[in-house]
Amino acid sequence: MTLALELSGVHAGYGRIEVLHGVDLEVPAGSVVALLGPNGVGKTTTLRAIAGTLGVTAGTIRLDGRRIENRRASAVAARGLVLVPEGRGVFPSLTVVDNLRVAHHSAPPEAAGPWELWLDEISATFPRLRDRLGQTAGSLSGGEQQMLAVCRALVGDPKVVLFDELSMGLAPLVVSELFEHIATLREQGRTVLLVEQYLTYALELADLCYVLAKGAVAWQGDPSELRHSPTASAYLAG
């Protein structure tokens, strides 16, 4: 089994408050892995440590076998890993097309490809955005903003994509559509690590699940095992 991402004994936090207490995590290449648990156990902190937006005080993080802990977020992104953060992270005052143009301009040219070709591809993948290219991102619905955030993340053709609460505040129909796109990412050979409170969709899609509790991995296994594990269920209930 080839690992796209590996965390070993990772500690991280904010100031004097340590949130992660030795997280161990393995994400096989080409898989979808769900990182689950109640609020406040360190899920977002884990994603931020991986993506380089938060420093690590101990432990190692490897991307395709190469250490990336405490590298700048731009350096991690250049190696093929991106984070779609909670809250979407789009520029609300810019139009949809300008949001996409900014992302395309920031990506390595060899990865992003020609602007017109990439825009055509995005328009075919998300027809709803194609019809709203001239609108400001702030005027979009929550689901459309999330689609835009996903498009912005994919402009550099990343190998590993991290999603933090993709479904937050969205209607079930929109969530279903977004999760279909995550399945497509796996079919394309990309690796996905997602933090998700919407357990029904996460368990249907994931190849492997991890449950965090008090800043460390408390349980790991197949989604089918999680559904029937009293231990995992107790941790998910907080």
C-alpha cells in the first residue's frame, strides 16, 4: 500500500494550549479517508497542521514520503496538497470568474494549464457556476460558494485535497452533489482527507475512517466497522 500522507506522533496547538497529543494517521494514495469526531477534538487543527497553516511542535508529517511539517503553506501547496477550509475562503466582493482567475494566476503554470481550457473544464463540471461567472461570490448561495471553493482548490491539479466541513450549513441535495464530485476526484486518482459532521455521506464515501478524541486517534477502521462499533459510536457522540 502506497501512502499519500502519513502523520506520526504529531503535536500541535495554539500558543500554550496543545490540541493534538500525538496524532498518527495514514492516508493511502487514491483513497477517501474521513476524519471524524465531535467538535473540539482537533480535526480542523489536524488539517491545518498538514496544510502548513499551523506549526507542529513534535512529530512528522510526510507527503508522498517527504517531510512537510512546519513548511510554509505555499510550499506544501506546491508539492500538490491543498486545503478547502471551513467557511469556504472565497473572495465575496470579486466575481466568480475573478475568484477563479486569481486562483489560476497563483497556481504553477505547468499544473494549471491554459486559462481558457481550465475555465471550460470548470464550467462543464459545475454548470451552475458557469451561469454565474459575472456575479460576485458573496451573492451566491452557500452551496454555490462551496462549489467555487472546490474549483479554486483544484486549479493547481493537486494530488491530495483536504476538506474541512464541506457540508456545513448546506441543504442535503447540495451536499449530495458535492460528495459526488469528491467521488469523481477519487476516480481521477486523487487522494482525499475530509473532516465531516454529516456521517451518512462520509461513511458512504470513505474507504477508511479515523475517529479523534481529546487530540489523538481513538479508533480507526472501515466504515462498515464503524457503524457497528460501540466504542467508535461513543466517541462520535462526544
